[in-house]
Amino acid sequence: VCLTCCSRESMVRINQICHKNGIKFFTGDVFGYHGYMFADLGDHEFVEEKPKVAKVSSGLEDGPEAKRARLDPAETTMVKK
């Protein structure tokens, strides 16, 4: 449901109905140079792509550089949130 140009009371009431029924709700309005947008998407899952951390072989290097995690931009992993 997308809602614009309504009173705050109407927005809250319609959002509560949508939330109870698992319906996604968007509302917003613009006032000159200022505006707002609100989205109630309920509970949802998404996947984020992150670079894979390369393993460091122990004992070959020493010092602070050896302890830093190395990111391999060629390989990524998908993390579900």
C-alpha cells in the first residue's frame, strides 16, 4: 500500500491494518524543499554480499601486517540476514 497526502491519524490507522495482515506499507509527502518517507516492510530476509577474507598462513610473516585480515575482492560470500 502506498499512501500520500493524508493525515497522521489516517496513516497510523492504515499502517496498523497493513502490519497486522502482513502487507507492506509506504507513505510520504513533500512540503516545498522538505519531505519524508516511511516504509513498514514487516519482517523480511535479505542477502548481503561480502568480500571473502583470505586465510593467512601462520609462521611465515610476523608483525602487524600479518595480523590484518586480507580481503580477496575476486571472491565473495552471501550472508543471509
